[in-house]
Amino acid sequence: MSEASINNLLLSLCRNDQEEELEQLLEENEDCDVNHADGAGNTAAHYAAKAGAIGCLEILVNHDDINLDIQNRLEGDTPLHKAVLYQVQDHEMAVAMVEILLMGGADPRLMNRNKLTPAMLVNQKYKDIKDMLEEATVSYGMDDSDIAQEDDSGSEIPEGEEVSDSD
């Protein structure tokens, strides 16, 4: 099978929620590109999120080469945007997919072409999804310098000072 055929099969399997076949395809084809996008810019992760194919999404998120922040050409949506939009079909599935994508490192701060982040797409009645995205947005922008350092005695170390190992 050609590389193009393998990559198109990848998209089809995720679009149709064929988890076992996806796993087999990825195991048997090293040249399968998990970030392959179709003409509209949708990747396998976009299709899995749009279809509520949580098993496929889990497989993709656990793949070393996955990029969960690819934006499609039409709306500029990431797979995280698509997962949030799934709230209309199945709220609980949307929650699970959002959680998987966030744990996989999806950036909740990315805006689509309408300048909307995934959190802005959440229906007001789904506070759980909104809270999850807002918490992830805050923590996504933090690095080690934003976390208070403590010395061995539990005292906070002033910013800019180093922890000394004076024992």
C-alpha cells in the first residue's frame, strides 16, 4: 500500500471509529503519518474528535509523533475545538475527549479563524468543560519560574535567589 493510501486510510479509520484497525495500521506501517491532513486540513485527531471516536483519539494521543495543535484550513479549529463542539451530540463524551486532549498536551489557548478558543465554544450549561479548559489555560502558560520555590525548612525563597545545598 502506498504512503498516500495508508494516510488516507488513517483518516477514514478515525472518521468511522475503527479503533482496532487503527491500532493495527499504526503497528504495521512505520511510514504512517499521524499528523497527515486532508485537503481541508483535518488530521486523524480532528476526525476522531468530530466523530466522538474516543478509542481512536486515545491511540493517537499516545503516539509519540502526534501534534494536537494542528489547525484545519476551513475554520482554523484544532482537535480540541472539535472535541468541545461534540458537546451537542454527547456531553459526557465531549468531557472525556477534552480531558484526553488536554492530558496529551493540546494547547487550550489557540484561537480558530473566528478568534474563539475552545473554552469560548462551550455551552454555558456545561460548566465542567469550561472549568477544565480554563484551568488548563492557566497551567499551560506556567513554567518553573511561576512556581514558588521552598528551601528545606519550607520557607519560600525570594525570586531570583538560588536554593543552596549548605549541609
